[in-house]
Amino acid sequence: MEFKKIQLNGFKSFAEKTNFLIEKGLTGIVGPNGCGKSNIVESLRWCMGETSAKSMRGSGMEDVIFSGTSNKPSKNIAEVVLSLNNENKDGPHQYNDLEEIEIKRKIEKDKGSKFYINNKEVRAKDAQMFFCRSIHRRSFAITDKSR
């Protein structure tokens, strides 16, 4: 399985819906300080089931919701959608009939977060296990070299 697209909406510094396409080969994220590079990496970790607000550079999980600027009002919801290519059928067996899988995490102020796999609500543990089973024997790391 490979990441195909990351869609952010109201997540940290990304107030509006923003798509990042991940093409074949090496994908790099470059830009000046403060433009949101770390937030993109954190959106992956968050959608994959991160539970520590501290590791997301916040005091509570709701800190991932866009808090507003002088030009834009704050949001009440943050959402990250990961689109995965499953053409090789190397995801969890129950998804082998699908060529693309979407994992979504959504958080709403005062209501907590929810996870979805292909628009079906699932437990946080189901989303976390999805990635554990997908990666199985291979090890992985998500790193942010900007810190």
C-alpha cells in the first residue's frame, strides 16, 4: 500500500481544504519556516491514530483544530483524509477487493474525534490496527527533519 493523497481541512495551519498529491518516487516537502511542513507530517501521524497531544505539539487534542488568525476565524472541526493505493492488495485482507482505501479522522470541538475507513465509522483501535496490519513485517518511521 502507498499513500496517494493527503487532504487537510481545518487542521492546524490549514484552515481551508488542502490536497497534497503523493506521486510515485520520492516526495519532499520544502518551504520556509512556519509554512506548515511539520503540520503535514503531524497530520499523517494524527490520522494513523496518534493519541498524545504533547507529541502533536499541543496541550489537548483539540489543539489540532485551526485556531484562527487576524484574517480568518477559527474552525470548529479539523479533518484529515488519507487516500491509499491498494492495487497490490497488500492491505488488510478485508480490503483486498478495493484498489483505493480512505482513512479519515475528524475532530469536533467538545465532541472528540472519530475515525472512518471508507466512510464507515470505526474505533480508533481499528484505524491503528489497519496500519499495523498493512505494514506487517516492514518497519517504518515518520520523521520530521525540520525540528
